[in-house]
Amino acid sequence: MSEAPPPGHLGHRARMRTRLLTAGPDSLLDHEMLEMLLFQALPRRDTKPIARALLARFGSFANAIAAPARDLQQVEGMGEAGTAALKTVHGAALRMLRAEVRDQPVLNNWDRLIGYLSAALARESVEQFRLLFLDSKNRLIADEAQARGTVNHTPVYPREVVKRALELQATALILVHNHPSGDPTPSRADIEMTQEVKAAAAVLGIAVHDHLIVGNGRHLSFRREGLL
């Protein structure tokens, strides 16, 4: 059985908890926020060295909670419990961002949409293709990952895209995928695939409003670039 942390650790935890509740989360540094999250999952461990190891490996609080579970478990001391704690926070953050755009006219809440997509995709290590399904008032009715690929390619099948839109009774789509390289410049394959999806959707009266490519801190809109 592992031993409980010494009294010094308990006092440290109590002081951080008090600061969080009185001064708010902005009063905590990145490693302190990670410590707070790990307190609950690893009650008998000194979480400070684990938090610092996470920052050394991933570079920031955001990168740490967004990291794949398999990578988190490679950090000494994390284990399943610590990993689950960070992935729960990551999932909660994405759920809050998604709630701000769901059932809203997406075209009038563009900044919030980009914020959500950046949080969901910018740190992915492989390409992921997502579809945003919209109703006749351009409200988001579903956001679904259609495929995951390699670091630079994701297979997309226009027939499957349109089939799913019909199942959801969507009248418009926004295509989204990420570039793990961080550069959102579209490839020739990206442009050709977009045109194929647009043509297949048009046959059934479904509009393709945009195709967004998310990089690291940047994004590109096909419509704004005149590519749609």
C-alpha cells in the first residue's frame, strides 16, 4: 500500500485549494492547475513533479490535457487515474465550447465556432475529418467525426457524407479537417475532395457553406479564399 503524502504536501494542497476558491483559477500557474487536477486522482502522490513532467513533455497546460491518453500514460506517475483526470477536463472543456455553438445560427457565431474547432482539432497528431450538419436556419444540429487518417491524409467519401446529411435532415454542411503540420494551406487533394462533396450535395439540394482547415493557431476558410 502506498503511503499518504507527508503533512507538507497536505498543507500545500490546502493552500492551493484556498487560493483557487478565493482568487479564482487565473491565480494558478499551469503546473499548479495540473497539480490541482491530479490531486483528486492521485491522493497519495506528490503531484508537483508529475505536473512539471507533463509541462516538460507537452509544453503547456492546454497541450497536456489535449494529449492522447497513450502519451499521457508514458509520463512517470500518471497511470490510468491521472490520465483519466486530464482527459475528463479536456472533454468537459470541449463540451462547454460545443454548447455555445450548438442550436445557434453558426454563420452568426463564427468566432465561437472557430474557437471550438481549434480546441478540438488543432493539437491532433493525425488528420481528422469532421462534418457540421446545419438545419434550414443554419443552426448546428450535429458535429460528427467522419474519419481519422494519417499525419497528412484522411479518406473522405462524398456518398457517405451526403447519406449522413439526409439521415439527419440537414440542409447545409460545413466541412472541417485539421493539418497536424500546423499549416492550414489546402492541398490539391483537399480542393478536389471539396468540389466532389459540393457536387454530390448539390444534387440533393444540400448546400456546402464552407470547408475549414484548422492548423496550430491558424485556420483557413475555403469560402474566404475563393476556393468554394
